[in-house]
Amino acid sequence: MAAIRLHSPYPPVALVERLKAALPATMTSGAPAQVTGYGTEARMTLWSHRPNFANSFKSVLSASIAAEGSGSRIEGRLGPHAVTRMFLWFWMGLVVLFGLGGLPVLIFARLPLGLALPMLAIPVAMLAMAGLIWWIGRRSAREDEARILDFLKTKIDARPFGAAEH
């Protein structure tokens, strides 16, 4: 998850009004590719919608909005949704526990290799599959991250903090 720290010349209320005007009121699965989301003067959540495409690993921007000088500071994280990350940690943890739980059985039961091999191969294959799914999902999500940042740059003139002052 990438930490995001942006500056916009608009104060929080004006910033949110501009975002609400730019975001679609409703969304259907066949709607054109665009950034959508919701928020208040203090928080926002944005993600990139793709028509007829589902990706649990899509990038989501969860950020706070605070007044800074005559503009706003936007700080948050851009990456997979928190529930997706929690599920993967839970999944990987269960697989690791299953694999570690099976090691004493393999060691002390002295099973023939034909019986022991699946007990070793299944957890390894499940971890490899989870890694492959993560890689494929995140690869397509990089475009979404760029689309979200470009949306913020275009609609509210949001720039990274060092670039905003030049």
C-alpha cells in the first residue's frame, strides 16, 4: 500500500463539492471506465470502475482531508482494500498452520513418500496460487492507481507535497 500525501489549492468544502460534481451519481456494471467513490469534508474513498470487470485486488484510495493554509492536505493509502489484505493474511496463516501441523505427522508417522508428498505439496501449491492471484490482480490495479491520481490532479489540482509549492 502506497502512502499518499497530496496538496490541493481548494479548501476542504470546495474540494468535496468539486469531487461530488465530478463523480457519477450512480454506477452500474456496464458504466464506462471512470473513477467513483464517496466522501465528506474530512474523508474520501475513491476507486476506479471498469465496465464488466471485477477485481478484488483493485486499488482503493482511503484518505483524510484537512485544511492546510488556504488549501487542503489529502493523506491516505492507495492499494488493495483492507478487507482484501486481511483475507489474504488469514488465508496464508491457515495454510501455513496446516503445513506446520502436518510436519510432525510426516516426521513421526513415517509415511511412504506417495502419501507424504500430497501433504507437502498442497500447502506449497496453495501459497503459490495465492501469490499468483495477488500478482495478477495487482498488475491490473496499477492502471487504476494512475487513473485515481490523474483524476485528483485534473479535478482538484492535487499534487504531491513538494510539487505543490513550486
